[in-house]
Amino acid sequence: MNDRNTSDHQIFELDLAAHEAQRRTEVLAALGDGWDPVAVMEGEDEAYRLLYSGLDAEQQATYDMLVAAEVLPGPGQA
């Protein structure tokens, strides 16, 4: 074993795998049986479309510039 401990530093390792599994279990339990991830994603896509709909010419030009610069995702990429 390589002892990397020094008088002013103590090295230790902590395995968070069990904690992460418990956290994910609790998140899914909190979401409940009615949670539909596909519906959530579809709702987010629709919200994104609505956010950028009805832009005037200047707003559309700015939006197009931001999409071209890959600052914003383009239609269907959100």
C-alpha cells in the first residue's frame, strides 16, 4: 500500500455509489407514479416553440443570429 498521508494532509476515499442510488430512488419516489417523462419533454418543446413564436423582424434576425452562433438551439434541437 502506498501511504500518501503526510503530517499536514490526510488522504481518504469515500464511495458515494450507495448514496447516489438512494438519492435516485428518493427522487423517483417523490415524482410519483403519474410522472410521464415523455409528456414532460413534449411540454418543454412546446414551451420553447411558444417562447420564440410571434417575433417581429428584428427579434427574428437576432434569434437567427444566436442560433447560427450556436448560443441557442435551433428549431427541433431544444
